[in-house]
Amino acid sequence: MDISILLRQHVGGPCKPIVSEGEEVKRGQLIAVPEGLGANIHSSVSGKVKKIVEDRILIQPDGEQSPDYIKIDEHDNLLESIKAAGITGAGGAGFPTHIKLDADLKDGCVIANCVECETALHHNIRLLEEDPQLVIKGIQYAMEVTKAPRAYIAIKEKNTQAIDALEKHLLDNIGIKKLKDIYPMGEERAIIHAIFDQWLEPTQLPLEADCVVLNTETLANITMAIEDRKPVIDKDITIIGQLNGGKEPHILFQVPIGTPIKELIERCGGIHGEYGEIIIGGPYTGKAEDLDTAVVTKMSGGAIVTIPFPKYEGPVGLLACACAADEARLRDVAGKMGAQVTGVVECKNIVDVRGAKKCKTPGDCPGQAEKVIELKRSGAERIIISNCSDCSNTVMCCAPKMGIPVYHHTDHVFRTLDYTLTRRLPMD
């Protein structure tokens, strides 16, 4: 099966191919470079370039594949090694890491985002449990690059095994901050608020709080780039859902980038019976993709096979949130349910920042009664929401009293996995 390496696996524009059709390439070979904001892209397999199209390079792998790879050039400057390796954020939008770390934090800190915010994903926590030093070394390298005197590891307090593993290897200038198990606690500004009790404005970046925030796997990639001169050619991923191999998460480490998701699902036993959709990413922010075209990228968090959607052909209202699904995704969910959309509103905490929707205080949200009333007036007899834990809690405090049943856009995922639905927060 061909390997399909996308030319845009990062914030910014697509990379420019530097190989030609018919060319033999080796695993680890540089095959595309950014022309502006972006990151290097390397081949994850040895084989022949079969085709180059607008958005990807198709490579026909050789029959025998070695774990060996072409190493990046040796650099005296750590930041140059990180840049050469093509490291990007592995858990979100894919911001190039060499740009993020090009900062002077002599009075600041590095924050390791080990929260694994999306409930159905488990590979980051498993990595911390099995190889915590790989991540801790990445933190140390990030501190060295930025001159940060201290670091914090942000992790959900429920992940006791990972915390125990980390504590065995901690240094004096790296501390652990245990966070609540609510969504979206892994959002950068939510983490900064949890650690420093300071809210950044939606327009502000973590640098304005004298810190940089790096994902678990990103930190591991930094270690491998510096110590092993390894480019980002493999990805850790969670495969989960309605599988013949069971509902428990299947953790796959170091999967070659460009591998078809369908192949990984088959590796985990294949799909069990009828399914609803294949979500690439997590339940809250992931997108439904076609089983036959979805591939692993540097940013792929996971692949979730869901049960079919419940059917409801009546009128629904949509309440979109900046922390999760946007209006387009909610309309997608409504359409797959067979519902008729009568109105759309946004969470009152949303602001527009350069064309992107941002939450003023992610995870700490105002009441939504007026939005529910607005949807009811539009003719909605049920509402579909995409809110965070706290916003969903406020919706559930008012919608049922108005006779409006609530469906969260993650419900079909959580029902697949037998997880608790996003509704009322438990009382402390």
C-alpha cells in the first residue's frame, strides 16, 4: 500500500517538493521544504516516488523496510537540529517548534503539556508511563535553547501511574502541576491559568506570560532529533472505537507518517459491524474523514471508529464553541442524524481573533441560558452543542428546564467507548 505524505503538516502553507516522480528515496530523506512558515518534511519509508500531486507525495515502499534512517546533519546549535528535523506541535495545530523555541526565557519557564486533553486519546500518557526520560530530556533541551531556569509538567491528576514514573526522574528545576480532568484543560491559556492563576487575552501568546508550551510527543521528538539526529518520520497514535480488537485503546508507537489509517485499523482487528464515522483526532476537535483516504500526519492524534449516529429528523438548534466543534462540524453531525437546523448561535465567550474563533477563558465559562432561549425561539426542539465541560454544565442547568433535550457532538463517540457523556459536572 502506498505511503501518502501530505505537503502541509503544519501551520503555514504547503511545502515545496524537492524530489521527482520515479526517484528512489530513503527513509529519513528530506523530500519537501517550506517556502514560508512551515517545517521540513522527510520520507518515512524507503521506496520510489510514485506520484506528486498538489497536496501530497505518494511513495511506493520497498518490500523490505529497515528501521534505520538518514540522519539529519549534525549541528552545534540545538535550535538548528530541531529545525532540520521538521519538528512541529504533535498535539494541535502543528506550529513549527523551532519558531516557538526561538525565545529568551531567562526569567520564564517551559511548560510540558502532558494533559492529553482529548479523552479518547491515550498514547501520550502511555509514553510517559513507559519512557518518561525521553520527555524529561526534551524539557531540558527546550530549557537550554530558551535559557528558561525552570519548567513545569502539566498533567491530569488522575494519571497517577504516569506521575509516579515522572517523579522518579525529576530534577529540582522541573515541577509537576496536577490538573483537573475537564475539557479543555490542555489548551495553552487554560494551562497557564491553572499554573499561574493568570488569564492571557485571546490575542496573546504564551510568550507574553514568559513561557512556551510544548506537547509530550513534541518534547520526545526534540530528544530524538538532538541525541539520535532523527527527523520526524514516525508518529505515536491511538486507534480506538468499534473494533474487532475491542474498545480499549490500541497504542501504536512510531508509525511511519503517511501510513493509511485504514491499514492501522486493520492492524487493530478491523471495524466491528456497522460504523458511524472515522474521526481523525480527538472527540472534541477531530474531524470525520474518509476511511479510504485518511493518512497519518505529524499532527494526527488518533483515529476513532464510532457507532452509527442516532436518528432524529426534527428541528434542532446548534450552539458552537471555540473550544471544540465549529458550526460546519455541528451541521455535519446534524446532517448525519437527519435533523433540520433551525438556528445557530455561538457561545457568549467567543471572540474573533484574526479570523479565528477563540474563547475568552477556556474551561471557565459563563451561563448559556440566553443562547438556549434564542435557539428555542428559532423553532429548535432539541439542541446540539460543542461546548467545553463548564459550558456544557451551564447548558444542562437551563435547557432541560425549558423542555429542550441536549445532544453533545461527542455523544456518539463516548457511547461507542462507554465513557461518561459531556453533561453536568460532578459536584465537588
